[in-house]
Amino acid sequence: MRNKQTNFLQVVVLYTGAVYIISGLIYFISPGLFASIIGLNVNQDWIGNIALDEFIFLFYSLSRTLAFILFTSGLAMILPLFDPLKYRGLVYYNGLIFSGGASAFLMTAGIIYKFNTMKVMAAVFIFQFILTLTALMLTKGNANRGIE
């Protein structure tokens, strides 16, 4: 039987996985749909213009590839649900390192370029970072003793 702290960690892991799976999959399938969901106005023929510039198309393709990586990272977050002790490092990486770095980058860019959408996205990652940090701190003692 798992304790309350481990259950909280698993809820945080589930939240992290859901955010990564949903956002990665939507952006990979259709960046235009992703943009409309987060409130950005996108011109209908923007994809045609992207294909005309090799440099911009490279960044477009890389961003979709990174969205797929985000999706697969979300799928990997299923593993700690079954064995939180064995996959604790994955929680540190996906929950703390990635979300902390992403939130710092997005918030900095949002402040510099005055894009509120980036600040909101940064807030989602900051919230995820704080939840994961709290859950990992609550379960650290039991994890050191090998108790779930």
C-alpha cells in the first residue's frame, strides 16, 4: 500500500505527463491548431510562406520534431506511476530540469519581447516545477529507505 506522499507524487507525475502528451501531440499534428488554442492569431496561408524559406522551414521542422520529443517524454511519465522508486530520476529530469529550464526560457523571452502568451506558458511550467519539487521533497525520506 502506498502512502499519501507517494500518491501525491503520482498525481504530479500524471499531471506532468498529461501536459507533455497533450501539448506535444497537438503541436506536432497541427502547429496552427496549437496556436489558436493558446490564443495566437495565425494567418491561414502561413504554412505556404514557411515552405518558401529554407531557413524558416528548418526551424518549423525542428520545432515539430521537438514537439514529438515532448509527446514521447509525456508517454515516458507513465513509468513512474508503476514504480516511483525505480523511475525517480525520470521524475527529476522531466518534472524539474525540463520544466525549470523551459519556464526560465519562456519567462525571459516573454519579458524581453513582451509576449504575454509566453509568460502564461512559463507559468504552467513554473506551477509544474513547484508541484514536482514539493512531491519529491515529501517523498525523499521514504525513497531513501526504499519505501513507496
